[in-house]
Amino acid sequence: MAARQRGGDYRAFILLSILLGTQSEVWAAQILYSVPEETETGSFVGNIAKDLGLEPKDLAERGVRIVSRGRTQLFSLNPRSGSLVTAGRIDREELCAQSARCLVNFNILVEDKMNLYRIEVEIMDINDNAPKFLTEEMNVKIMENTAPGVRFPLNEARDPDVGTNSLQSYHLSPNRHFSLVVHTGEDGTKYPELVLEQVLDREEVATHHLLLTASDGGDPPRSGTARVQVTAVDVNDHAPIFSLPQYQVTVPENVPVGTRLLTISAIDLDEGVNGEVTYSFPKITPKILQIFQLNSHTGELSTLDGLDYEESGYYEMEVQAQDGPGSMTRAKVLITILDVNDNAPEVTVTSVSSSIPEDTPPGTVVALFYLQDRDSGKNGQVTCTISEDLPFKLERSIDNYYRLVTAENLDREKFSTYNITLKATDGGSPPLSTTTHIAMNVADTNDNPPAFLQSSYFVYVPENNPRGTSIFSVTAHDPDSNENARVTYSLSEDTLQGPSVSSYVSINSGTGVLYALHSFDYEQFRDLQLRVTASDSGDPPLSSNVSLSIFVLDQNDNTPEILYPSLPTDGSTGVELAPRSAEPGYLVTKVVAVDRDSGQNAWLSYRLLKASEPGLFVVGLHTGEVRTARALLDRDALKQSLVVAVQDHGQPPLSATVTLTVAVADSIPDVLADLGGPEVPHDSDASGLTLYLVVAVAAVSCVFLAFVIVLLALRLRRWCRSHMLQASGGVPGSVPASQFVGVDGVRAFLQTYSHEVSLTADSRRSHVIFPQPNYADTLISQESYEKKDPLLTSIDFLECKDEAHSIQVSSVIHSSLYGREIIFCVNVIVFRNA
């Protein structure tokens, strides 16, 4: 409020002109304030928030700040009130010297929009300086014969203030010999001159003492005084005369210190002391006195310090030539400084964004900077360029401000950092340039989904793998950074024959390593189709999928399984029958086996591992067929035991064995006699039951022998009757039948066929299967039926359990003789052990 308290003459006023920006539509405004000089720090200058259309609280939020051009900051912003206040002492004379109007220019930057507003503050002059003479005492020598009316120049006073506060008048103390005349120059400077009113008489008064007062027009006025000493001298009728009324010289600003600029010359026609001329500066500012020096005897004007066009391009001064008695003459010296290109352009970065998102649209302002060159003319004309291969461009703003804006879309995955070099070059010869580097980081946005190296993966895992082991690893790469590049893996839910895939395979969400949760079984499933999803951690997250096929490789983990002959559950062995009349190559039986593995692990080969009669039987390597290797001889044992091994081709190979019992006989009695007591595997748990079964079978065999004898007698009788009938022309009917012998739970078909025989002690009911004849089957003629009729048609063994824990085996034999049915029953009661 200090500015307003000084009165209405210093109240701030505002001139706001709004200009529409160019390409990026940035608003630029010019605001003009005024403030008296020498106001206290913190004095109110203007309500900048109101003039910008903002609230005071918005200044900090929107980054409103003052941008100066390298000079000392004279003003600051009050964030509470939104006012522009003084930041320190303001001296108009120091800022603008004698300029009629003193303007301080700076800019206000609105950081969030990067808008610039030009501010001009006019510094109003106050009467804070009194007129001051260069020297407090002036000496004037006047010849005593000088006629009245002659004028003698006096040193003028200087007042740094302007307007009415500057120097306005001179006053001379009363004296009858002298008066004062004031002349005003073209530039408004007032020059005092001493006028001789009466002739001096040295003998009367040798020295006159006067007081010269200089006053300004301030309120209240200020003044300064200087003493004038006038000395009356003897007659000197010639004053020095300069060769030129005005001396001019033009020099470049880069001349070396001590360079002679010009030489002034004055001639005095007097002789002796009256003709000796000395040169001096009658009036000169201290600043010029530090730059130039004048040789009082030779009149050479040279430099004491370096010249700088940027500080002052023009100097005007007066030189004075005075002879010995004191006669003096003055002349003007004008020095023009030529600008040379000795200042490189300056780049001042006002605002810059250190990091910008990669999805920033083109035309976004990322930096604001100011260019200046202290030189003038072409030397001060600055152009700014950046590299053409960058996605940025320059746009000019107000004054010499430039904006750096994006020219195209950015991609952090291609370039994450841009080192932008601003090159400012002036128009001098040779040109000078300045480079400024701006590092611009491109912030990542989640614009890339994770990508797998392959579109699909195929994994081969041997079966029987350990549970929990790693079977494969997938990797997806995300070119983004930080959280946007952190990839997590998951399996898409699916089912495989009921259970979900997650029950078979799991994946490490962080590493992508797949683990088997179970041991795979090739026989259970052979392949597993999965879909792996890779998701990043961006917002929103992006993901991609890849198909993963797991193929289970077969291992030789299953031994061959023998399907035929199947082993009974009671441990007994099957019996295969081979007639003694069998030719070499006769098919006795066939071992059938399978292997649950696949490929070469399931390729089976058969071989005869052990035989009671070596060389009698052979086994097909790939078929498993058991055939006779030679004709059967009478010396060959009726019971032949064969051990057949079935082996696969895995590594290592697995095998299984089966024991075959082959009965070699042409007639039933031979079989019964030799197979009366077949060996049965002993088992500690079933030994008692086996003993009872052996006894029962032996009893049944005896009864059966008796029954065979009876049948033979009946057969003989039928044979006799048949001959009698043939003699009478009758043809008897025949009934085909099979021969069967059951021994120790084993049943066999005694014929020239390959049969399946199975009987176990634990079976509730054993059935006799009559297969069709093999390749050895032949059609039996009617005569053969007449010669050899079957004894038995079927035999069923029944086993039942009653309340007394007994086993009853009944054998019912059916036979048909001439249409009559004969039934023979044998009951055997076998008691089990408790």
C-alpha cells in the first residue's frame, strides 16, 4: 500500500491488451503499473491475480512466477494477496539515469499453461537528489583590463532527477562586479555564465569570492552550492583558440586500452606564460573520467578502460584550453562507439518439463526459453535451431521467447531420453553461437502388451515324471518399463477328462516356470492343451495368450500282460492236449499277451524259456503260437511242461512268463493214468482244501473208470446189435460227442483240436467250452462215427456251499445210445477245515 499512500499522482494504473497467440493459441497480455522510486520493500504495486483473472490461491497451484531477463529482481509476488510488491530498493536514477521515462520490463509465467504476460512497471521519479556541482570550488581568472559584459563559463551542477525534480535555476551571491546569466542547451541542460559588470582593479581587490547556488523544482526543493573564486590578473589580450569548434571520432568497442582516440589543439597568440596552453575537462561525470583521459599538455585523448557498446554507444564531453593567465576556450568532443560482434547469444531456459508422457499429443509445450544478444543490429539478431531428426520443433512466442513443442507422437520404447541441443546463432561476421542442452525423459505409458517369443510352444515330458518338478518355462517380454513391464503368468482354466488343468500343471506367476503337480501316465492321457496368459501390471493391464501343448512320452513302465492262457485264481495250471499222431508244426495252443505301453515298448516277442522235453515244441517269435517241432514218439512223456516268456522291446525290456502243461495222449485212459495226480502249487492257506480236492478227484476218477468199463461193455453190445441191424438193412443213428477228462480242477478236451480248458476250486460253476476245430479239424465220416462214438457229451462240475460248510461236487454224465438216455451220478462230499 506504500505506493497508494503517496497520493493520487502515484496510484497504479493498468493497461491490459490481450493478443491472440499463434499456432498453439497461447494468450499474451501486457499489463502496465507505476510505482514511485525509493518505496519500502513489500510495497503494493498492483493486484496481479485480479488482472490475470485468477484467484490468489491459484497463483501457487498454477505455477505463476516472475521471469526476469538476468537483472536483479525488483518485484515479487505475494501468494496470499495475489499482489505484485516491491522486492527491494528501487532507484530510478540507477535504473534509467536521465531518461524521461523509466520502464522496468519483466514477464509473468503461468507454468501450467506456459502462458507469458508482459509486465511493465513505470518508476516514477521523486525529488530524492539535490543538484550537485562537480567541484565544490571553481577558480576564474579575469584580466583586469577586461571590458564589462564579457562572460565566463562556470561549471554547471548535475541533478539525477528528471522533470520538475531536476535542476531548474542558478543563483549567484550579490556582487557589484558580477552577475549571472543562465543559458539552456539543445538537450535542456542549463549552463551558468559569470558576466563581468564592472572593470576589475587588481590593485583594489585581487580576489573576489562568490557563492553559486543550483536549485531544483521539487516539493520541497533541493539545492547545491559551489564556491567561485575570481582572481584579477594582469593583461592577457589573447585567449586560446581551438583548431576545430567540435571534435568527432568513431571507434570500435574492442579497441585496446590506452589507444589514442584523437588529439585536440588550441593556439594562443600570446607569448610566454600567456601563450602556454593547458587542456582539461571542465565538466565530466565520474564514469567518463574512468574511461577516458586527457593529456593536459599534448591534448591527446585516450582510453583508460575498455569500451563497451552495450553500456554506451555514444559519449559527449567538453574540453577546455586555458593559457597561463587564465584565458580559456571550450570545445566539444563527440565519441561514437561502433558495435562489434563480441557477445554471444544468451539462452535462458524459463520453464522446462523434465519428463513427458509418451502419449503426449503433438503440439504440447515442453519448454519455454528466452534468447538475447547484447550486441545491436545484425550482431544482435539471433536465430535458434534444433536438430531436425528430433520429434520437436520451435515456435516463437512474445518478445524473444521461444516454445519447444512436440512435433509428432513419442515412443518411449524407441527413445526413452532425448538430449535436445538448442543452438542460438547471431548474425555477426563471424557469427557467434551458444548451445544449451535440455535433457527430456519420456515417461512410460502402458501401450505394449507382453509378447511371447513364439506363437505356440510344444513340450515333451516323459511319463512317470517326479511330482512338483519343472517341466518348461515360458517368457514374455514387455518393452514398457517399471510396473508396466512387470509380467505375471497364469493358466487359462480348462478341463481334461473332468479335472481342470490346474490339477495337473501349475505356473509360477513371476517366472513363468511350469510345474507338474502329478506324475503323468501315458496310458491315462497322452497330451495336454494349455493356454498361458501373460499380463502386465499397467493401468489398465494388457495381456497376451500363447498355446502350450504338453505331450507325454511313453516309458517302458508296463510289463506284458498275458491274456491267454489266463491263470486261475486258485493257482492251478491249464492243460493243453496234443495227440500223439500230431504232425510237426501242429498248433497246440497260442499265448496271447498285450502291453499297455506304445511304440517299441509294446512290441512283444515270444520265446520258449524252459521245456521238460527240449526240442519237442517251438514258440512263434511274434505270434506266440506253440507248435510241435517234430512228430511225437511213444517215448515222449504224456505230460509236458513249457515255460513261455513274453518280452517287450523297451529300455530296459520287461517280460512276463506263463507255464503251460501239454498232455500228449491218444486215448483217455492214458491221460487219466498219467494225470491222476497233477501237481498243484502249494499254498499255506489253501493246503487243506487242496488235499480234499485231490482225494475227491481221485475218488471220482475211480468211479469214472468203472463207468468207462460199463460204457465199453455197452458199446460192445451196441456194436454187436449194429452188425445185426446192418445185416437186416437198418442204419443206426450216431451222436457226436467230446471226450473230456477232469483232473484236480482241470478240464481238457481230448481230441485233435486246440481247446481252452479252465477249472478252479473257487469257482461256483465251471463250464466246459466247446470251441470250433482248428486247422487240424477234419470231417468225420459216418463210418468213423460208427467205429468211434464219443463216450461223453458234456460234463458239468457243480460246487455249492451248504449250512455244514461242505462242498458237493456232482458229475452228471449224459449219453445217448440208440435214442435212450443214461444218467450216471457221482456225489462226493468234501468237508472244509474250519
